[in-house]
Amino acid sequence: MIAVSRAVAAQYQGVASIEHVYPLVRTRAQLDRAIDEIEAAPGIVLFTLVDSELSGVLEKACQENGSPCLSVLQPILGVFESYLGTASISRPGAQHMLNADYFKRIDALNFTMMHDDGQQPENLEQADVVLLGVSRTSKTPTSIYLANRGIKTANVPLVPDVPPPAALENLRKPLVVGLLASPERIVQIRQNRLLALNADQETPYVDRMSVAEEVAHSRRLFAQHGWPFIDVTRRSIEETAAAIIDLYKAHKLKLMAQ
């Protein structure tokens, strides 16, 4: 609702809006406090109350003090009811209720943070997805995005002259996915990172030939083990994660068929 109101306000040049937000209004006493403030500073009122009694009180108060008001949910509920062929349950705060999916996401996020950047490689078999790639191939943000979808994700960096964890060789349950990017893109990102850290730029870490060899080595490793890989050079985190989720779904079906 806040995003919608801001988007609309932005369409009017020279207009600056002042926001007053009243979250989690569930009782008449909470609503009365909000109404008192609206009466003190009238303005456009957008609300998402699903309790018909509270909505009626608010609409009447706004009408009396000349504040235009609109139920943001009502038109959308109407579309849903028409499409689904059933009425809504008018349950306040239903979107905030904790359920199994919520706890699954929290569990996945905790696992992902504990297994970021090659930590605890002995636990890789517990992951749903393991991401591999050289430095600056978006392993961590992609892992966090997947965790927010309930997928336990570990990521392992491929470092020159350092063998990958031996545990990778014997993984059975997790889907292993390699991440690639063009050497030019990786060099650009690494240079920006070194600048931010005020670090020395004269290092193989940002040398074009050295980075190209890192990428080629990772590609050979993925091919050797038959691990699928994704080129993230021109992909957003969301696009990369979507491709991984598709691979993961197919991987789960394969495991179930065994």
C-alpha cells in the first residue's frame, strides 16, 4: 500500500506527501487513535482493514472530516472472489501468520549463512543446492535469494591453486551448480571491490589472463563432474535463481524416481 501511494504521488510534480502509517490496527481502540490523528491532520486515507465494522467506522470518520478514503484491498478482493468463485474469510493479519513455509525459509536462511563462502564443507550433503564459482560470480547473493525461497544453499569458492573440498566428490542429495561469468565482467567487479578497499590493483586477482584461466579451470571442473553451470554475466540475481530453481525441481524429481 505504501509503495502504491508513493508511486501515485510521484506522478504529481511539485507535490510532497507526508506519510502517517498505522500498522496492525486490529481493535476499536487502535483505530480511534488513528482517527484522532487523521482529524488533527486531514488528508487522503488508504487502508487495508478487512474487518467490516472497523472499516465502516473509519469511512464514517473520514466522511465527517472531509478526508477522502479508499480501501486498497476491496477492488483486489473483488477480482479474487470473481476468479476463485468464493468469498474471502476477512481474517485480519492473515499474511503475517507463521506457517510451515515461514519456518522452512528461516531454517534455509540460517543454513545458508552458516555455509557461505566454503564454511563447514563437511555439511554439504545437508544442502539442497551447492553453488560453485570463482570470486565475484554472485554466489552469496544468489544463495540468500534461494534461501528466501526455502532452499538450503551452500556456496563454495573456487580459488586458484586450492583444491575444492573433497566432500564435493561424494555428494548425492544436493544439486551442484556452477556459476560462470566473462573474465572482463569479473575483472571489472574485482577492480571496483579493490578500489572500495583501497587495496593494491597490481595483483593476479584482477589480471585479465589470470582471471581467464580461473574461469576456464572452473568450466573444465564443471564439465568433468557433469555439473550444470550458468553464465551470470548478463543475468540478474533473480534470473540466475529462477534458472537454478528449475534445475532443482528437475533434480528432485530425478531423486524421487531412483
